[in-house]
Amino acid sequence: MGWPFGRERRKYERAKTAVPSRLQVGDRVLTGTTRDISLGGICLHIELDAQLRAHFEGGRGTASCILPNGTMETACRVVRV
């Protein structure tokens, strides 16, 4: 699929999938759902208010996908909020 504004910048193809997920940065934990996953990252849908946005943006923490046979967990950096 072509990108309407020029060259596609993503290095890896994304797979659209909805999986329950959790994001922890510091002592704050939020739950949500994945929108898509690739070898280079995960897009999570999580409801945030302005105060939480400031806390999470640029933060480092742990992202978890809650799967039927267990939880997949990885270190992460929040790139966009």
C-alpha cells in the first residue's frame, strides 16, 4: 500500500491486531489494547488525560501484551502520546 504523503518511513510492516495490553512507566500502570504490532514497535490505544500524557511522553518502562497462554513483556520507550 502506498503512503499518500510520500515515502513510507516505517522499517517494518505492521500487523493490525487487538490484544489486551499494559504500559508501565515508573509507578504508573495503564491498561489498553494494541492497535498494531511490528518488529519495530507496538501501537497501543490507552485513554490518557493531559497530566498523564506529560508523565508518559518520552518515558521508558515496560509494555506487556496479555495473551491466552501468558504475558509477553518487553522494555519500551514511549515515542508518541
